[in-house]
Amino acid sequence: MDAALIYESFGRQQGSLAAQLRWGASIADIIIHKITEYGVVFSALHIPDLNASVTVMLGDQRAEAIISSRNANHGAMLFVRPLTRH
């Protein structure tokens, strides 16, 4: 799982980060607005249902997550395996 690499990529950016979200056979472009060691806040035109299992994709990096909240074009997801800080 590349959640740590996605987290680090966001930390190097100024502002938002473009990525993709995959669930089932669907893939949607998303904009990551905030990321923590526990999950992601994002916006997209299409957001899967609450509790849907998804994969965040940033280039070759992948991280499994679950949709934890959603409304209109904004959502949040929690990483299946949260990061640990050392």
C-alpha cells in the first residue's frame, strides 16, 4: 500500500493534488484537498456510496480506503491501513 507515498506527495504540493479513485469498474478523477495519516478529503463529479471500498490512485501509487462521508461533490475516505508516524 502506498498511502505513505501519497501522503508525502501531497506534502510537497502547494494546494490541491489531482488523483483518481477506483471502485468496481468505475474510475473517477478527484482533487485531494487535505490528507492526513488516517485519510483524505476530496472532491469529484462522481463519488461512490457511503462505506464503499475504493482505491486512491496517484500515478503508480495505490492505497485502499473506505468512503466515510459524502455530500454533493465532496467526500472523505479513511485508509484501510492508516499510516503510523515515527
